Amino acid sequence: MKEDRKDHWEMVYATKHENEVSWFQDDPAPSLELIERAHPGKDAEIIDIGCGASRLVDGLVERGFRYVTALDISAAALDLAALRLGRRASEVRWITADVTEWNPSRRFAIWHDRAAFHFLVEEADRAAYVARLKAALVPGGHAIIATFAADGPDACSGLPVHRYDAAGLAAELGAEFTLLDCRPHDHLTPWNSSQRFQFSIFQRQGGQAV
């Protein structure tokens, strides 16, 4: 149930420090590199889906991006990130929502998701996610989605996940999205175990591929 999903993540972020979860990254370099690969202007609307307490928002603000939105199902996660940013938290739009039920009120040039989509193991939830992606991403915009790779873990935070290669992820998004690049990434957890991710960048049809 979606209520159970929210309760799960509120508990995680209410009881753990940001570096006490397996997905913690001190430096979100893979995400930042792919965002730069899309050549967004500093006025580009960028959203981080399922961001948790990720430091990606810090990196985007530090690089001068003026329209950064962070969305997560957990208010506690967003509170941690905002507290870390301090005064600069006012430069970020914070949205507490389940992405499968969210109604976008604006459109974005960059949709970023590191490790949210792979928790959607039900087909209906994945379809709802893709519907929101299509509602929110401008034609020609870029979707950067990172999931556990086909040889990555089959669970995270006590929950099952759906693993992907780039082709499998492309099939989920549909023909409206063109795969531009994909790359493996071995994420080192805070306790020094390795998790295999795959990062993919797609462009929505209606714009010139870059």
C-alpha cells in the first residue's frame, strides 16, 4: 500500500543519519556529469525525483542553477537536506509527494532519479510514474534515471526492487524517449560494500539530440 510506502521512508529518515543508509553519496558525481551532458542553462528547470537527503541539490545550487526542485515521499528526508543547505535551502523548491500520485504544476528540462524508479515493482506504479514523467518533462528535455543494474542487488532498505539494463529501462519509458547514453557505476556503500548501478540518459522526442 502507498501509505505503507510513505511510512517506511519516513521511519528510515527519522531514525538514520544521511550517511547511515546504503545509498549515501558524499559526491553525486555520476548524476552531475550526466546533467552537464545535457547542457542545461542556469535557468533550466531541474527536478530530482525521490531525492531523499541526497547532496545533488547542494551540487546544483553550488553550480548556479536557479530553478532546482527536490521531490520525495518523505518529509523527514527533505527536512534533513534543507537543514544541511542552511540559508541556501530557500533556493530550492521542496515537494513532499509520492511521484506516482503527484500532479506536476510546472514543466522541467531535466528529470533526475537516482534509485527511486527501481522500487516500483508493481506495473501500475511504473505506469503512473511514466505518466508523470510525460506530464512534467518538456519536449526535448532529458530524463536521467539510475537503477540497480541487472547484476545489482535485488532488494534495498528491506524492500524488493526491479533491476534494469538500459534496454529494459527504455522499454518501460516507451518510444517517446530516445536513449542517448548509459554507463555502469559501482556505488560504494558507507560500509564498503559495492552495489552495481546503471545510469541512463534519455531525451524526450521533440527536441534536437545533443
